[in-house]
Amino acid sequence: METKTVYQTDEHGFYLYPVAAYELSLSPGHYNVPYGAVEPAPPPAADGMVARWEADAWSVVEDHRREMLYVTTTGAQYQIGSIIKVEGENASYDGGGPIPSWLTTTAPASAEPQSAS
């Protein structure tokens, strides 16, 4: 059984790792590609950047997924991917690309940040 390397992404399209796709025994030339994996190899990403699969193509975007972020208007700590109200509208940030204006990496002056809800 033949294999080929494909590239696993998470639910937001961020590259995770290479994975083997196995040829289907009853359908030669077709492979069992895991959900979320893509065939084109991701481009290299420098420190602070990450490869992201969007609209059938790779791009390299800023990676803020491991940074502490705070809501600018309240100082509340923001959890990546959570939905909050910003000027009456739902807003969410997955940590990829530029940090939106409603978030900051600067901790509030208060000693204990509140959790954003």
C-alpha cells in the first residue's frame, strides 16, 4: 500500500504537522486524506509567524495564539477564539494575522485582570 505525505491543519486552517495518507486498496491512485489535511506543502514560516490554509491556498500570517491578550475597553483577559461584544457586535479573534484594534498585548494597570465573557 502506497502512502503520500499530506499536511494537517486545525479548525482555523493553521498548519500542525505532516501526516501519511494511505492509498485506498479498492481505488488505486486515491488516498484516504485525513479531515483537515491538504496536499500542497505549507511554506516555511519565520518565528512569530504561522502557515495558514485559507481559500484553497497557503499564506503566512502573524501568530499571536500563545500571547496574553486583553480587551482594550475593559482590560479583561481575552481567550483566543471566544466571542465577545465589541461596540454591540459579536467579535472573535483566532490568533492569526494582525491583532484587531479591540485587543492589546498590554496588560491593564490593575493587579488582577478579569476574564472576558
